Amino acid sequence: MKRWRLFRRARQQPLERRPFDLLSLTILVVLGVHAPHLPVWLSLGLALLLGMRWLQRHRLGGRAPAYLKLPLIALLAAAVISHYGTLFGREPGSALAIGLLVLKLFETESPRDARVGAAFACFVLMAALLFDQGMVETILVAFGLLPALATLRALQPARPQTSLPRELLPALGLLLISLPLALVAFVFVPRLSSPLWGTNGNTQARTGLSPDMSPGDFFDLLTDDRPAMRVTFEGTPPPNTQRYFRAYVLSNYDGRTWNRGDADGSPAVVAHGPAIRYTVVLEANGQRVLPALDVPLEAPREGHLGPDREVRADRPVNDPLVYTLSSAPRYQLQGQLDARARQRDLQLPADFDPRAHALGRRWRQQFGDDDQAIAQAALKLFHDGGFSYTLSPAPLGHNAVDEFLFGTHEGFCEHYASSFTVLMRAAGIPARVVTGYQGGYWNDIASYLLVRQADAHAWSEIWLAGRGWVRVDPTAAVRPERVSQGAAATNAATSADWAPTQWWLGWRNRWDIVNQWWNQGVIGFDTLRQHGLLTPFGVHDASEGLLALLLAIGASLSAALGLLWAMWKRPDADQARTAMQLLEKRLAAAGVARRHSEGPQHFFSRAARALPSHRDTLEHLMRTYLELRYAHDEPPADLLKNFRRAARDFRPRRVVK
Amino acid sequence: MEEAIRRFRLWAERRLPALTRYRRPEDLPIVLHRRRIYIVPTGFGAAFTVLLLVMLLGALNYTNNAALMLTCLLGAATSASMLVAFRSLNDLRLTAVRQSEAIAGEPMVLHLVFTGGDHAHASIHVEMDDQIEAFAVQARGETVVSLNLPTQHRGWQPLPRLKLWTHWPLGLFHAWSWIYPDQSVLVWPRPEVGGPSPSLPADDEKKQRLHQGEDIAALRAYRAGDPQRHIAWKHSARHEHLLVKDFEQPEAQEEWRLDWRQLAQLLPEARIARLARWLGEAEVVGRPTSLWLPSEDIGLGHGRSHYAHCMNALARLP
């Protein structure tokens, strides 16, 4: 008896050269997209192994020696553990996966192995996006799918033979035609409202603002050109001098480092003028702070307000985050300062900086109760005292503030903010350091503010009776253009060794629109935005069911379009034959089917006998058809038209038997 | 187990007319179209779907939209590959089946002629029993695929049902269609091995037919097509019509007049086997044969086509 199977197990032939090459290329691409987070020696080692295996199969042919496999796996595991300390987690896990993928190539000798390898490569490609969701990275990874799909395609027998680069083209075509369906699915796949399993933050060190500050810390940050956040304003944006984004408010000082302390409590009261509403797209930084324009009026959905009206995030920002806020540029923050808070904002470690303390006390005696005059005196000191702004200041010792104020006279925002705050506290004015971002690049084309890490800034707030906390930026006293024109102008002037042309800066800032669009449209497309998707159509909160329904409708539409494409046939150029086929179909429905190898004359005569009521029409049709077919080399157009019309209008009634 | 599968199949054929509609033989050309192409995921396709689901769940859990988009893209490409698989079979047609000569018990080479529709058809497999051949057909092109059909008995043998399938383009989907051409191939009888030569009637020796030779045997009237140099011009001058010299020569091989009735002592199949052997032997040395069968009387002749004619007649015997 014949064996009948639904799935026929394909006989395993040895793998041809082309799919092997494509698989090697796939793995190379996977290695490439993961390289930024892998240790260099591991990337190079794996690339070397890949190359060796490729050469070995082409030169010598056949399987890699089996005794190599186990030691290599052990070596891989040892390498991963020695570098990361564990096999589990995002970085070690992906490093291990890539290593296994490369080793898989060592035993790839059959189509089945290649198939498994290509599928696994797709998975590892996706894992690369866990590290960076940027647009360029995503597109690179999507292109990484091409060799993987081409590998699968090259495994099929009797395919058109082309060169290796051309093998990638059909895969590209496949991805392109599936793009609409992919977008529909992306928009309508219901998102999870809460994660199914723990998504503990990554431990990857990212440069960014840190919750504490000691002078000199910012250096890495100020030379970092990566975007920190992008802000779009409703209405006119505030002028450059008001673009102070507060992140951390630091009140505790130990003589060296400012930190936040453990203050908790309800946010300070604020009386305010007109508010500005704006949306921030914050790049991932691993921190739990949401920078907000001075001073935020309420907490966004993603965070809460601290006691000093700084906005704290509920979860570490490990992925780009979009939030919307209102802030008032004119405000009176914390009109009444209670004794405990006052004490906190006046404390100074005793055995540091005696000269600065003395200067503060002297100012107090000199100006009496006029706190504002004291602050002016300090700013005047910075402005006229021979201070300079530089990103590479001389190192400071134990009494950092004293050495800076009376010795080196050079530093950047942190030094000024820290010294100013120490001076104010010494004079008996409650003061604190605030870190955040200042300035940014206003992108005219897309109307948003791009804030880079280099825009990180530190300033001070002092408490004045009747006015509450007042922002004072001592750096502005030294270098006003830092505040009015932004960090780029200042830093470019300061560090002569790295001075990009204006053209390059402008080009880069304009290109950033694409990233802004990507972050807002794709990365920031969360549950809330998804549910608000149908607002233009009058549905304010689309439920999961509705989304699923829309997904189904979208998928069906795509399927219908795809089927149309799959079944589309070129219309028959022979119009007479088309008309004749229509006639045959109708006559067959009426009970007169044309027999195999029956001539038209015989067929029409038979039909006329079977359908006496249509005899005349059928005879006319037969004459026309025969003339059309056999009387002319090139049948006249009106005759063809005549026949087609007659065929179309002919509707025989069924034979009654 | 196999018995259970067979019973299930019979049940399915009874219950699901859509599956069995094309299990009846049908005339050539057979065109594949949407009503007769079926698609299921392959094992690899099912595993790949599970992988996609894992990727989807991971992307959703980590609210990683870039990964989600990539997963959607890969999923959509997977679905699109299903349409490509369908399209690869759609509009493919089997236009002709050519048989070759084969004697019972030996495989017969079948030539299946496939022509393409408006687009190219890549990586199609045709499967007959356990034989699989992969081929591709260009748009409006023609491809001939050869398969070996096992034969057992002489006579008309209907073609078995053929399966056309493809895993094109990514091996994720198995698209297939059954075709059952209403065509039979004629299998020649197997000659017996060893045995007596035909006993020739003694008087036949005298009536040796002379064939074209060098001696002029007679003159006859000119017939259209006679070579000019055979015309007897001198004799023709005395007649109204042209006369032609008729050359004759004794045949080198004596002819065999094979007769079904001479072998009355044998069973029918044994008679056929013996006649087949004689025909074969005569064919090898170029001996003219004639064959008398209850169904047919074939005159003297020799050569390959004559042999094929006689073998066909033998094969067709009831």
C-alpha cells in the first residue's frame, strides 16, 4: 500500500555552497549589529571563528572536526562568565546566543541545520534591539533579515540561479510587500498594560545626569553629543534664557559632593503665573528623574513630584519615554520655609573651606539683612574676580571651594554653582544646587527643542523672604553666552582641539528631526497613545477588543490585496477567444457543454438543435465566429465588436428535460 | 497504524468532496487554480511561528516597540510567503504526458510536459509514489519532467495520481495539489526467456518473396514517385505510357509469419510472451514479420515502427 503522509520528510542532501555562504553572511551581520555592546575581543574572536569555518568548508569541505565542538562551547561559556560574571541577563545572554550561533555554523552540513540556523539568527537579530531602539539600528537590523530570508530561499531546489547579491533582492521585495501588513499589525496589536514577567532595569552604565554632583563630574557629560531629550511646546517656546530643565535638587553637602539627601514629603506649594504646556521625549538614561522646565505645576502620568518640585519617575527610564507637563516660568516657590527645611538648606560641613565661610560672614555684616545684595556681591565676584570658564580646570584639593575661589579661578558650571551655594549658605541664605539641562538647539523645521547631554548644567537656587526660591545661575556671570546661546557655543570656543564647523553642526541638528519623529511615533507609541488612536474618528478610548477587531480587519484587507496579486492574470489578448469561452460557459450552464475536440461549427449546430428557441441567434453567432476566425487574416474591428456584443447579450434558458 | 491512516483517508474522501473533487481522472490539460491548491504550514513553519510568538511576547513584555515592529515585519513576510507559495502553483498546467516504450516489469519513463502561466513557477516538486522530481517553469515556458513509472502487467495502465507541491519561497508552507490525468500508458508484454523458434510452413520456402534487387524482373506502368533512372526509356518509346523496370532480389532474411493460432497449445499469456520474443528476435536481425492476432492482422514489415506496432497489438490483447 502506498504510504500517505501529510508532511513528507525531505531527504537530507548535503548543503549546497550558496545557502552556506548566505548563512555565513547572516551570522556575520548578526555579529555586526551586536558588536557595539560585545567586548571587542569576543567580537573579533567570533568573527575569526566564522571566517575559519567558512574557509575550512570551502577549501577542505565537509564537517568541522567533532572534537572541536565541545571545547569551543566550554571556551565560549568560560569567556562569557569571565567577562560578565554570569550566563544570564541581557548582555551575557545575547553574547552566549551569538557564540552558539557561530558554533552552529560548525555543524551546519544539511538544509535542516541551515534552516534552524537562519531562524535562530532572526531571533538573535531581534535581541539586538533590546540594547538600542534607535531608528538607524532598527533599520540595520531589518536589513539583517535579508540574508536570513535569502538563506531559507536558497534551500529550495530548482530555484532561479543568480549571483549572491542578487539572492538578496527577492527577500527585500518580500519585506517591502509585507510592510503595510506589518505596520497595521504594529499599530493595532494590543499592548500589555503591565509586563508579564519582571523587566528589571539593565545595569548598563549610561552617561547622564547622576543624583549627586561634585565639581568636575560633568566633564564626560559636557563632551557627550548624544541627545538627552527633545521637547515640543504648545504655543511659543520660552526664550533661551528661560530654558532651565530641573532634574535633581541637591541640598546635602559634605564638603566634596552634593546629593539629594533622603527628603520626602509633599511637594512645596507654588504660586504661579501663566503656564507653558510641553511634551518631552526623554532618551533612555537609566535614571529615575524626568527633567522639567522651571517650575513644574503637576506630575506627569509617568512620575510624581518630590518635595522640591523635582519630577521623579516611577520606574528607571530604560527606554525612551514620552511625557507631557505644564510649567510656569514666573512663579513663587515655597513662600514659607519651615525651620527644619531652613536648617537643611543652611548646613555646611565645619572643617572645610574656612576662607569661603569667612567671606560669606563678612558679606553678611557688610550688607545686613539684604540677601539680594549678598547674592549680587557673589555674582560680582565671579564676574570681576578674574574667573574663567573652561572644561579643563586645574584639579582641586581638600578645600575645593577655597582653592577655586581664591586660587585657580577656573572651572565650569559645577564649580560656580557649588561655590556660589557654599558662599550663600556661609552668609546665612538658604541655598541649594540644582542640576539639569539648560538651553538646547531649536529645530525650526520641526519646531522642537533638541537638548543634548552636553547641555547639562548646574545652577543654584536661593531662598529670599517674600520671593521663595529664586534661580541664580552663577555661570552666567562668568560667561553669559553659555546661557544665551547654549553649550555648543561655549564649549566650541573652549576646547580648541575639537571645533566642528558650523555646517556640520547644522546638518547634524537637522538630521535629528528623523530621530525625534522615530522616538515619538514609534518608540513612544504606548498603550495610552494606542487607545487614543481613534480620537479623530470620535472614539476616545479604543478598547482591546476594538483594536483586535481593527487588526483583524487590517489583516483581512492585506490578505485580500495579497490574494488579488497572487491570482491576477493578464487578460487574454485574444478577445474572440474570451467571448467564445463566455459563450461556452453559458451554453454549458444551459446543458450543452462543448466536448473535447469538438469544432465550433459542430458545437453550434448541436446547441441550436438542443435549444430550438435560440436557433437564429446561435446560427448568427456561428457565422460570425467562423468568419472572424477563418475568413480574414486580420479580422475587421466591427466584426469582432459585433461578435463580442452578441456573445455578451446571449443568455440561453436552461433546457427543460 | 497505516491501516488507520488508510481508513481515515477513505473517510475524508467520502466526507470532504472538496478534497476529493480532483481525485477523479480528468482530461488534459490540467490547470491548477485556487480551488485545488491547498496550503498548510510545514513543520519548520510551525516552529517558526512559535519563535515569532516568543519574539512578540518578549517585545510586548519589554515594551520594546522597535523589536515589536521587527517581529511584525517578519510575521508579515511569513504570511506573504504563503501567497508566494500559492502563486508558485497557481496557473501551472500539465499539457501533455508522453510515454516511452517499456515492457512489463520494467519502469517506464514518463515525460510530463508542464507549461507556465503568466509568471514563473519556481521550485515545484512532482511526486509519484515515492519519486520526487523538482523543476521550475518559466512564464509561458515549457518544462519536461521525466519520471519512472513502475509497471507490472502488459496492457493499458492508467497513470497514478500525481502530487504537485512546493515549499517555495522560504520552506514555511507546504502548498500542494493533486492531479489525476485521465490517460493510460500502454505497457508491452514481457517476452519469455528462451524457447523454440517459430516452425515455418514448408511451402512458404518456395514462395519466397523477392525484393528490390539488381535483376530486372518485369516492366510495369510508371507510378508517380518512381525514380527517373528506373524508367525503361527504350521500352517506353513503344508504348503509350512510361514503363518502369521493376528490380527484385531474394530477401536475405527469410520472413516469419507469426500466427496466434499456431500456438493453440499454450495459455494466452504464454502465447503473447512467445510472440513477443519472436518479434524481438526478428527485430534484432531485421527479419520481416507478419502477425496474425484475433484482434488484428498485421501484414509483413520490418523496422522499429513495425515492431512497435506489433508489440502494441500484443499489449492490447484482452
